[in-house]
Amino acid sequence: MEHVTYYIFMVIIILMFGVSWSIDVGCDLFQGSWIYDDDAHAAPQYNASMCPFIEQQFDCIGNGRPDDLYLKYRWKPTGCELSRFNGQDFVGRYKGKKIMFVGDSLSLNQWQSLTCMLHTSLPQSKFTLTKIGNLSTFYLQDYNISVMLSRNAFLVDMVIGKKGRILKLDSIKNGNSWKGFDMLIFNTWHWWLHKGSQKPWDYIQQGNKVYKDMDRLSAFTQGITIWSKWVDSNINPSRTMVFFQGISPTHYNGAEWTNASKGAMCNGETQPISGSVYPGGALPAVAVVKSVLSNMTVAVQLLDVTTLSQLRKDGHPSIYGIGGQTGNDCSHWCLAGVPDTWNQLLYQILITNSKSRI
């Protein structure tokens, strides 16, 4: 009798949750491969010409990129299929809500992707786009939804003192502006690596000690740990969903992928790496992020986009970014492009999460 009861219970659950059940139990959304798919249903949901507010640095086709093969690949998790992004469903879930991305230019990349996906899904819906200082706000008037971006490269504080720019590893006074949101998507890593003339600070302060510089992974670990404590102390998980955008990789060293010379970069790459494993290996920052998140009391969902993005050596602006032929951007991503998949994964998590209608 117990077996019959259990069987009936399982059937009811599957009927209620359908694909969501299979994804929750048996599918790692972030493990899989890129599949070529030329069908119309698999095509990007927008192009730059349909998104009037797209940043020039991401508009690769508009900047003269001659190939479009990179737009014909979709992410296929090993154990399931991703749902196609549904803008109407998204705004139905988040009507009257406030969503904020907090981070560097990779957050800008993902935020702009999501705003373009929403705008092109709801072309008749009135919107406003405002920017005040480091805060950009995309507002859908018909649904009273705000999708905001707060540019903040380190999450911890950067202050200007008598000695110059000081990165304070144990201070997050700017965190007050993150309170009161229904969803937060944080990101940091990109600027922790810059050295030489591009080093973004003059000094690093830890407690009462001030350093000219320090090991970057160690500094990042300390900074993100302080961020995690801020979240634990200031965020009510019953009010706010929290995500951490995973580490976005670069492709400046062709020796990391098969059949590439050491001097090769992303320029000229037109197809993803086949399979599900990146030859160049894992990024150390990923382990740091996972370790920090695992020790938090507030549940933070990791958008673990590193490996799937590592496979996309073809997805960067390269010489078709803001720098043109004089630059070679192998850090950011073309739009439409890889960040659309990040948002598709975000959407998949939301629709399979029983608390996604916050």
C-alpha cells in the first residue's frame, strides 16, 4: 500500500511540475555543450537593430563583424532542455518588482542582454531608460518593473584619500543602495586582475594595514568574503532572491584551446569549442566563489556560467568592439550572444523555483 501511495504521489508531482521536476532532480543546467541549430526557434530573440539602447561595444554585427555563425549555437545541458525565454511570462512573475544587477562591465553585458530580451519580447510596451551616475534603470511602465544596473567593480568600497585610490577590503558602505530589492544579481572579478598602468587602485587597505598591492586571488577572496557577510547580515531571503553571476572567462591565450598557437586570441574565431570540457582548465576564482557561497547563511544561487562561456572563444567582440581595429576585446561578449544564455539560465532557475513569484 505504501508503494502505491508513493507512486500516486510521484505521478501527481510530475503532472504538476512537468519539465521542472526533471530539471530540479536530474539536470545540471551548467554542464553540457553548444549545439549548432539553424532552426528559427533557436535563433537569438533579438538583434542589435531591434534594441535601440544597445551599447556600441557589444554591437558586433553593427560594428562590421562579417560572420554570424556564432549566433546559431544554443546551450544544451546534458540531462535536459532549456526553456526558451518568455518575456511575457517574466513580466507576469515580476510585475511591480525591482531587480538590480550589481557589478562591473560584465554585469552591464548581462543587464543589457536582459533588457533587450524584454524589450523585443514586448515591443509595444512603453519603457524608459535613465542613467544617473553609476545607476542605470530600465523601466517597463505597463508592468511597473524596474531592471537596474549599479556599476560597482569590486563590491567592497573604493575611496579616494590623500594617498590616492584605496580599495578597502573590509568595507561595504555602498551596500545601503542594494537594500529593498526583490532580486539582486551580483558580480565581481574582472577588475581584480588588472595590473601595471591599468591597476585600478593605488593602495589596498585591510583593517589598519595598507599595502601597495597584494596577491590578487587573496584580495578577491577577502573582498568577496566581506560581501558574503554583508548579504548574511542585511538581506532577508524571504523578501529578496540573491544570485551571483559566475566568473566570466577571457580568451586572450590561444594555447588554452586545441589547435591554437600561443599567440592566438579570440579574433577570427567563429565556432565554439566542441564537447563539454575546456582544455585550458578551471579558473581559480570559481573555487573561491563556490567556497564562499557554501558558507553563507543566506542562500545565494550561483549562475555557474564559467565553463559554458569558456567554450565560446567565438563570442567576443574582438576587433568589432568599441576599440575597432586598434583593440581586441576578448573579455566582453557580443549581443546578441552568450549573455543571452546566461539570462536564459536565470529564467530557467526562476520558473523551476517555487519561490520565483516573489
